[in-house]
Amino acid sequence: MRRLLPVPAVAVALTLVLTGCMSWFLPPDVRSTSTPTGETVPANLERFYHQELEWSSCGGGLQCATAIAPLDWADPGAGEIELALVRQAATSGAPIGSLLVNPGGPGGSGYDFIRDSIDYATDERLQERFDVVGFDPRGVNRSTPITCYEDPAELDEYLYGIPPGEAGSDEWLAAAADASRQFGERCLELTGPLLGHVDTPSAARDMDMLRAALGDEELNYLGYSYGTLLGQVYADLFPDRTGRLVLDGAVDPNSTEFEKTATQARGFESALRAFLEDCATASDCPFRGSVDASLREVRALLDTLDASPLIAADGRELGSSAMFTAIILPLYTPSNWIYLRQVFTDVFSGDPEYAFQLADNYNGRSPDGTYRDNQTEAFIGINCLDEHGAPTADEMRAEAEELRELAPVLGPQMAWGGTGCPNWPVPAVLERAPIVAEGSADILVIGTTNDPATPYEWAVTIAETLENGHLVTYEGEGHTAYNKSNQCVNDVVDAFFIDGVVPESDPRC
């Protein structure tokens, strides 16, 4: 089960035609070279921090480059990896610096995010003043990737296979743990030592190296969802090099895995209730009773799919887990609720095809059965290096009961995460602790009051815990807010990035 859920660009892909078009262009063969800061670093890091990035035109007015980074920051001579970058130069022609962007995940491609949807990631004012840079973190997509299969059917089985027995039974838990163990061993076999070095602190060190190679004395950074954890870790490791950081859809680094799951369960349950309230006003709503009655119908449907999965044309079985994935994807943003109405309509009538389309969209699976990128493998690999704890079967059963009490409809679907990372072939490395980032510059933390994936309370906690954190509240629905909610949020973020203006108090947008 994905605990920290994926990038907002995935959720909006259903409704937006995302474009990287600009009002300017570069001739097809234009090249440029970065001017690194040249700052003093240990001798064994000079070739990384002092590297010159060779930018070349890669279509649509964008430029691309490849950086190198140590495989292991603790042993820089042990090998190196590649990091893929894409840049839109400041449309004004006079940038005030670079702005690095991470879309979340973990496992989301910052390269694709900027290449395909820069107008979703940032507004025109930031594009005018900054060189906007997307990058794939270590282990992700076009950077040196985590690889876990040779035949896409292997990933199909891992994502969509239904373990035998009743959820939570000894038979079911053993099968789920065995599937995770086999998947992890396959990842280690095909990825090699990199699998043990895709942790968030290593990615944060990569960002500092990229900052220097780009020629920026301080890091300007916009992180969404998981990207907020990456930003917090960076600020903790390099507080004196923080420029202007904005964390949108904040992830609490101090929560236990169960606390994260429980908070998200309440968040998605709240979003589902909001969807059903809205659905009741639509002529094509498949629910006819009260919101509470409709919630019970959803739970009954999931239970029915557990007992009797629907068979798709390609032979895959739609069980409650795949249906849950199809439900949560549209819950990320209200503009996609129309698709959720269609999912329920179809599945109630016995047709699983559209539900699989949404689940496949979430998982990056193409209609031909291949996968567009390695977001699932990277998601699992990074999370397992950042995660701690190995609950027993009895502890997981107790947690499942608590989740059912907290979120009776979706809570049961979010249980049993303890079968995954404890069976991963490399140990976790990120220490769970509150992040203060003592000595950092000001950091904006944006929280949406009914964000289902990164609940508002996390943003409140993080803004209070960071030494120089400042909360910006968006009162509304959906996952993340900048450039996706209202002008109030955009104005606060743009003023901070461009002019360094810090709001005197929470603007409550």
C-alpha cells in the first residue's frame, strides 16, 4: 500500500492537457554550459560540485543536461550515478537564479513534471524570473534507475495480484510478505548497490551538489508532497545554503508509519465524504441515499470485490485493492470527481474496465501493458529506505481494527502495510525525528484544510517545528495548493520567491 501518495500531476492528468509551450524559443542546436559556484569542498567531492553542466536543446524551448553524483556520499570514490535534468530558462532573459522543483512521490519524475506540465508546476511570474529546473532524483526514471522486473507481467502480479485467504489471516499475511520479499530480491538483483542508496538524505545531498553546479549560492526550491520531506531534509543538512523554500502538501518526518497511515485514512475518508456530498447534486450520481448510506454502499462494494473479484478483458481481477486505487486517484482533486462517479456506476453494473484505467493511470501502466516509467519501483525503494519498524501479525491486526474505527470505509484498505518494507533486502537509513533546520532561511509551508494525501495537520506541525517555518493555509479541497487553488496562494508564493516577502501571519487563503 502506498503510504505517501504520488505526484499531483498524475491526479490531474485526467482533466488537463499539460503543456510546456512558451512564448519564446531556442534554435534547435543551442548549447550552454553552467558556471559552478566553485565553492570549497573536500577534494573527493570537487569533481561533483565543480562539474559544468552541458545544456542542449531538447525541444519545446527546453534544455536538458546530465549531472553525475556519487553512488554513495559516504564513499564518493565507490562509483557514480547519473541525474537527468531539464530546464526552462527564465522567460525574461534575466534570471534571478534557478528554481528546483520536485513533484512528490517519492518516485515522481521532476524531469517529466517540468517538461510536460511546467504551467501546472509554476505560474508565469516564476517562469519569468527563474530558470525552472526539473530533475529526476537518484533511482528515478531518466536518472540511474531502480529496476525490478524484465517482464511487465512481474509488476502486474505484484500490483494487482490478490493474495489467497481472508485479509489479515495467517495465510494472507504470509503470502503478502512473500510477495514483497520476492519483489525486493528482484529489485536488488537488477538494480545492484544503488538500491541501498536511494534514501532521502542522499537525494538531498544531490540537490546541494546540483545547486553548486548550476551556479547558485543558495537553493531556491519548490517541493510538492514527498518533495516537502526532501526539502526539510535539505534544510536540516544545509541550513546555511537555504535560499527560498516552499513546501506544499507537507509530509511530517516525525510520524510513525502507522500514524501516517491513520492520518491519511482520515484524510481520504473525509475527501470521499465530500465527494459523496457533491455527487448527490449531480444527475449522473450512482448513489441515491444519504451520504452515510452511500458510504456504507462503498464499503459493501469493496467487501463484495474481496469475495468475488470482477474479471477484466485482459484477465486481471479487480479486487478491493485495485478498486481502492481507482477510488483514491480522483479524490486528489475535486475537478476529477466526475471520473469517480463513472467508476462507481460501471463497477456497480459489473464492468471493471474503467476502474482498471484509473488504477493503471495511478500506477503508470499503459494500455499495452507496459509501464511508462519506474515510479512504482522508486516509490517502494525510497520509502523502504526511509521507513522503520517491523510490526508483528498481531500488531498489524490491532492497527487494522483501529483504522476501521477511524475510517470505516477506506481504513481497512490501508492496513497491512507492515508486510512490505520489513521484507526489503536493504535496511532503512533515515532517522525518524522532528526537523528544526536551525539556522535556515525562512521556509513557507502550505497546507490545504481537506487535503486527503498530506493532511492539513501535518503542515501545521511542520510550520511550528521548523525554526523559521511559516504556515500558509488554503481553505479548500485537494492535494497541494500553489497554482491550483486561488490567487491568494499564488500571490503569497510568488512574492516570497521573487521578492523574499514573508507573510506577517497565516493569510488563510
